Amino acid sequence: MAAVRSVYQRILGSSYSKLQPQLRDYFSLAVGSGSYGLGTGVFDVVGCPMPWLRPALAPAAAENTFFPEFGRDVPFTIENHAHLDPFGRASLTALRQVDFGSRTRVFEDSTVFDQRHGLLDYVGRHRRLATALSLDVTAAGHLRIESSATRILAGPVRVALPAFLDAKAYTEQWWDEETGNFRVQTKVIQPQAGAIFVYAGSFDYTLVAAEAALPERARPARWESRG
């Protein structure tokens, strides 16, 4: 029987072997593994760096996407759950909790391997935002992820954002040999405004026995099949 591959292994193919060994382990979580990933760390910086824009992000925060806070040295956790979505697609659902002290913010998404569209990321409690993801391995074995072609999915509506409005996310993750933990950095850049959301930090990560392929706490309020 062929080995079950993670959504990242399916997309990267032979390039997967070029990742740092620790990254290969991290991104190998696949359907049926019987475990989920749990990370605990601190963001050196996280949130919206533009004070004038923060009030506009309050509605997004209610959907467990972007949020208006901005802080430094902010604790966070991440859970990664590999499962099949209701449409039979291999998926990795991530649940992040960012602790600002007076308020905890949640950011959730499902990264899905779609036979037709490749790697798709559905964002928020109701998965109303979908973006295409492209992956690349650097010469140092880091993983780079870039989002593009954002679509709004609400009821029967499927609207592709025009290029001048679309914000792209650029993420790099790697294993830090000196500190012995993972590092990640992300910038969400909108062409007219610049970097509207950022996070960068380090975290430890371990596998935990799963009580279910996707526990209730990590389930979205709504699933989406459109790409």
C-alpha cells in the first residue's frame, strides 16, 4: 500500500526532500496519522502595524481571521489537524490562539489539496475567503508559501478580488539550529497600503494523540468546496 502523503508532500513532490529534516517532520502530518500537532511559542511581533487600519479589521476578527491588535512578545499556540473534509479532500486544519493578555484572538484555516486547483486555503469560521497557495523550497531548506488569487465565497456569490485590492501573504518557516525550535514569519501585503498584517516568532512543536481526526473545537462553522 502506498504511503499516505500530507497536503504539502503532494504539492512539493520530489522537492519535499530538500526541506530541513525537522521541517519534513513538521509538514508530514497526514490523514489517518492518529496524532495532531501542537505548537507553543511567542511572536516577537504580531498583528496590524498600521494604527489607522486597525478599526477596519474588527469585523474580520469576529470571523477568526485578521484582528486589530498589534503587540510584541505575544504568546501563542497552534494546533494542526490532518483529516478529510466533507468533500473527501485531504486537508490540514490549523487553529491558532494569540494571547494579548486582555483578549485572546483566534485565526483558523483549512489547507486543502484539490485535484483541480492544487493547494487551496480556506480562511475564517465560515471559510468565506479562499486563496491559492504556491510552495517553494529555499537553498537553505526553508519552506516559502505565497498566497494569490483571493476569492470571496458567500452564499451563491464567488467573487475574485481584482489585483489592485488583493492582499498576498508571504510566509517562510524554518528550523533554527541555534535555538532548537521552529521559526516562522509572515507578511500580508496589500498593493496600495503595504504590509497590513504581520507575524514573526518561534515555537516548540510536538505530536499529541488525537481524540478525533478533527475535534469539535477545530471545526469551522461552515465548509466550502469551491476553489
